[in-house]
Amino acid sequence: MTADRHDPGAARELLDRVLAMVPDGDAEAVYVARDAALTRFAASQIHQNVADHDAWLRVRLSRDARTGVAATNRLDETGLRTVLARATTIRNNAAPNPAAGPLASGSTTEHSLVGWAPATASADPELRAAGARAVIEAADAAGIEASGAFSTDATTMAVANTRGLRSSGSSTEAKLIVVVTGADGVSGYAQAADVDASRIDAGAAGAEAVDRAVRSAGADDLEPGEYPVVLEPYAVAGLLEYISAIGFAALAAEEGRSFMELGRQVMGSNVRIWDDGHDPSGIPSTLDFEGVRKKRVDLVTDGVATAHVHDSATAHRAGVASTGHGLPMPNTWGPVAWNLFMGAGTASRDGMLASLDRGIWVTRFHYINVVHAKRAILTGMTKDGTFLVERGRVVRPIRNLRFTQSVPAAFSRISALGADTQLVTAEYSGISARVPAVRIDRFGFTGATAAEEPA
């Protein structure tokens, strides 16, 4: 699998060859090909351009409630026989686990190209370098330095198993992350993400980050406490990423560590959160690593917890159908909601700003960690543009604050939702979220960064 690694016909033929080599029991074969490229810049200079082209196969064998999993990126005949032999040895020596349930059932479905953009698949270093240059030019004009990364990915996945399932899909993603910094500790952040690299407006992202950095000059202390806040989409998406990881999965609910008790009011009645891997306004991923087509899952409806996401194992134990949110095996995380959306409102950002008598405008959070999973209490720091608002006006930048806050409690105090939404992708987890800015009446800040002593 070289030049034809994104050919769905070749991928399915490979999987059929693998399954034909399995002598007994059930088997699942997952093929993933990925072309990933990255142009990184720092101190207003491009310093790295890397590209990785790989394809790998993961085999799961099951018999008598025993399971064995093995993977390889050697896809010739010897590689296939070797990975099957390893999976067989692991299966035969594994302890029985009836709770794991059977492999997903299904039929042959058409190859999905939802979320595939040829411009991203064919993107070259020149395209990414041009984006980096646009950001650097914006920073140069303000006398500050730019850093960040412009990445382009093209992925094809195909899944087949001995229970009749055959599915595959291809998708792309382009992402530009910008951080600009300067004297007096100024910093600004922006991000742009799309399935189509040609739609990334690097100049606009650079200008956005520069504007925040310039306005953050001269930041001063603010006493920690509870304040009304306006959270920009970057901050909202960061919170959603973490509560998805700890609360939206059926496994978390099954183990009693999720705040998502179905049928209970967990957030304000103006909050709607769902997962949809087919929506082209996000970063689509239409099937999971078990080959199950993803379903739209309405997680929180009018503030009420209405559903969890499932993989085949949790669905089997719950007596329901998988929603198509399985991860690669072996998997101890359970299913994950990857393609999040939060319903918009009618407020403008100017209107939300004007509604603050005294509060805080937050660009984004970082160093987020879980304090209490069951209550979805998170902690972390503001970053790259935090501002004090008084009588509806931004009056000064403030030094970064530490927050410690239950997200469901905060989302129960949302008094306004922005009319516009922005697509934000997590820097490490792969979760994407299209979300509005939100105004929250009370949000808890428990500490602050210390002012630097003069040298």
C-alpha cells in the first residue's frame, strides 16, 4: 500500500485478504492511512517542515470471550501473517471477558468522502509557508514575534469483520495555530481550522492574535473570586473537550463517574450540546474504529442530559445500538464524543460585553486538569488575552488567573449565547467543537499569576 494508500478499493481488498487468513473465531481488521504534514515557525521564522506518510493495520481476534489485538505497518504477505500470529497468541493467552461483547454487525456501505477536500490532500510546503509568512508579517508590523504551526492531514480508514461489516471513509483537516508574544509579557492567540486548507485565512488569524497581544500590554493583578465572564469560543471549546472526555461516554456513566445522569437537568435550559460526525461545518469523521457509522447524539437538550455516546461494548451491556464512537482496540477509555457542537443564541459579542457591569473577558484556557470527574470540576489557567470589563467597556488587561469551576454549574448560569459559532480543534486530543461565545453570570477564579519582581 504505497501510492494507492487512499484507494478505498485497495484498502478493502487488503482487509478481505486478512480476514480470509483467519482460521477460526471472529475477526476485525482496521486499516488506516495517514499523510500528515506540518510547518512550524518560531521567533518569526519558519524553522521546521516535516511530513509523515504511513499506513497501518490493526487486527482484533475473538473466540470464547477471549480477545487478542496486534498492529503493524508492514502490509506485505509476511507482515500480515506475522500480525495475525501475534494477535492469535495474545487471544489464546488472554483471560475470558464476556462483558466485552461481540464485534459490530453490519453490511457493506459506500465509501464516505464527507469531510474530504482535495486542496488539503494535495497541500504542499509552499502553501503552509505562505500561511506562516502572512502571520509573521502581521506580527512584524506590530513589533512582536510570531510562533505557531500550520498542519495538513489526509486520512483514509477502512474496517471489515467476520460479521459482515465493510465500511470506509476518507477525510482531511487543516489547522493553523498562532501565538504572538512581545515585551512586557504581551501574548495573543488565534486558531483557524477547516477540512479545506484553501479556506484557512492565515492573515486574519495573525491579525486576530496580534490584536489581542497589543491590547494585553501592561497587564495588572486582579483579586481572585467569582466574576461574571464572557468566554470566547476558544475557552468554551476547551471546557467542552474535557467534559466530553470525562462525562459524555457511556462507560463513564456505567462506572458511576459521570455528571450525565440521563433525564436530569444538568445545565441551564438554554444549553444544547450534541455530537455529529457527518456535519460538514465541523471536522467530519463518519465512522468509528469498529466500522460503525456515527449517529448524531443529542447529549444535552435544553439543559437536560439526554444521551451518552456508545461503542459496541457499552452498547452490548446497555442493550442498545452503538452510536459509532468506538476507539482503536485495546481501549480502556470507552467511547468518545469527537465532533461536538453547542447551540448558538442571539447575542452579539458587543452586546455581551455591554451587559457586564464588572467582569472578565477570557480568550482561552490552558493547563486544564480534572479536579472531580463526577461533578465535572476542572481547573486551569487563562491565557493569551484576559481583560477586566467595567460598565460594558474593556478597561485594562489582567494577569492570568487560575479557575476552579464545575462546568455543569457554570453552564447553568449562562445568561447569553453568541449568535455566531467558531470551529475550534483541540491541540492534542483530536476533539473538535463548533461553539459560540457565552456570558456566564458567575465563574470561579481561585488564584492568580504572581507579578514578576524587577531584576
